[in-house]
Amino acid sequence: MALVAPVGLTHFLLLGTALFCLGLYGVFVKRNAIALLMGIELMLNAVNINLIAFNKFIAPANFTGQVFSIFVIVVAAAEVAVGLALVISIYRDRATTSVDDLDWLKW
């Protein structure tokens, strides 16, 4: 019978770090606007994991981490709504979602 180590704060922080790095990679490398939004969402979810993990292991009696996490989810939902509306509007005008082609503000 194998001994199973309990899942600690370090495990959650490593998971959050991995998700954040994956999202950061998506933001820096991808040239598609939808992929950029997905990378930002991954980074926000990593922050949520860290907030809830810190709350669970440092102050389990308080609900501060959960409240901040709900705040982040609301901000993420608003970001998705505005971001997708902008992407659809740009796609209708330019027929592309590539970030490299969005240069009409350059002089």
C-alpha cells in the first residue's frame, strides 16, 4: 500500500504558476486576437487558484480569497464580453483577427 502525500499549498502554487506561464506564453506568441483573450483568461484563472489556495491554507475562517476570486471572475466576464465585441467589430471591418494587421492607428 502506497502512502499518498497530502496536497499542500506548494502544489496549488505550482499549478497556478504553470497556468500563468501558459497564458503568458499564449499572449506573447499568438498573433490571433481570440488566442490573446484565451491567454488572458488562463492568467486570470491562475490568479483565482492562488487566491483560493492562500485563503484555504493561511486563513480558512475568512472568505477573503473567495470574495476576491469572484471579483476576478466578474472582471474576466466583462473582459470577454468587451473583447469579443471588439474582435467581431474589427473582423467585420477588416476581415481578419490577426493582431499584426491592426495598424490603422499608426502614423
